[in-house]
Amino acid sequence: MLRFLILVGYTILMMFLQVSGRLNQYINVHYRYLAILSMVISFVLALVQLILWNKEGAEESHDAHEQHEDHDHGLNKPYQRGMAYLLLALPLVVGFLFPTVSLDTSIVEAKGFNFPLSKESVGDPEMKTQYLKPDTSIYFNKTDYDQQMKQALKKYIKNDHVTITDENYLEVMELIYNYPSEFIGKTITYKGFIFNAEKDGETDLFVFRFGIIHCVADSGVFGLLTHMPEGQSFKNNEWVEVTGTIQSDYYAPFKRELPVVDVTKVKSMTEPKNQYVYRSF
């Protein structure tokens, strides 16, 4: 019966995350079909467990009962089964009782940011929090990755004005950092929140978005250093839409050249309902 309840719990959790809109804070929304698939499978397995439980209630034969016990994989002691059920139920407790919190500049302030990757792993030791540049090269071999990047570059290189949307945000940002010389002189328009990076008495202003490549384990904060028009200042977490020209500038804290936006037009905007952007493949 406990197995049935746990599996039903997973079904309800997947349904709840999708209906409430919280699923997009855990995985790339382009993989929503996987969450639907897991919900269906959990429901089917729950029905199987219910049928088995009813058969047990109808006094199965001793041999059939022993065969069923074999499914415990050696967890014959009560405390062993209790630990197994506890571990299975833990994701349900976290999913239903722990609130999800949208990321903001306090995360960047607390951890700081490095380029291209931080040294701090998050969850999976093979995954690292990414900053500024989305890096999907870790998911492909070098030849395939270079081919994909060059193919994607063709969509934007012919345009003098590149409009960055929620759908292509991570793709364009990766291209700008991979091929900065191809974008220098081009005008771009994109939306994001303000982050004021203060160091040695100087403040550098970035316009960022939080993005998810596959799931929250490889999420990061992505965007560009900006040079705002004279007299323009903004507070952290203010949302803006900026239009400007891509240039290259030396960024002393990283001791390297970075693509920057010389902003010609900036306007405040309301915070979008979904603050995250996702990588399309």
C-alpha cells in the first residue's frame, strides 16, 4: 500500500508542478514532455501496485507471496524497508512543502561570479555554475560543437540588428562570447535585470538573465557588461530593455577582453512572469 501511495504522490507532484508553473524552475521547459511521461509512468506503476495489494488481501498462495517478497531485493528487515520508503518519499516532501524561490542578484552577490566557469560544483560534481557565457560545449565533442555553433552563427551574422528574445537568448549569448569579432559593430536589443558589480571603488553594470540549459544543476546567470548613457543609473534587480552596439573592452577584474554593449537606448520594464530563459537544441 505504501508503494501505491508513494507512486500516486509522484503522479500528483508532477501534475502539481506543471499546473502551478513551478516546473520551469527545475528543468528546461523544452523537456516538459519528460515530466508528462514520468507522470504517466508513475500512475501506471501505482495501478500495478494497487492490483498486487488487492491480490495479497485476497490471500495469495504462499509461493506467490514469496515471489512478491523477492521484489524487496533483500530488504526483509522492517528498518530496511522503512529507510527505503523514507528515501522514496523524500522528494515528495521537498516538492510539496519547500517553496521555490526565483533567483535574483542576491545569488550573484553571495557567490560572486567568474568567467567562463566557476570552480564551485553544484550537485553533480561534473556540473558547474555558469556565468556570463552559456557553455554547451561540455555536452558535445569538439567537432560537433563547432559545427553547431557555426550553423547557428549563420542565422545572425547577416543582420546588422540582432533582437534577442527569450527563445534565442542563451544561443545568441553563447555566440557573442564565442565569436565576439563577428558581432562587434552590430546593434542588439535584449531584456534583463540590472546587477551592479562593485570592486575597488568602481561599479560595472551588467544586464543579466538567469538561464537553464538542461536542468537547475547547470543553470547560471548570463548576460553582458554594459556602458549606460551618461547620467543613467539603476538599482540591482531593476528590469530594463537595452539597445546598443556591441564593442570589446578590457575588464580588469577578469584580466581579459569582454564583449560589452554601448547602450544608446534603455527603458525600464516590469519583471516578466517567468524570469528564466532556456536553451533550445
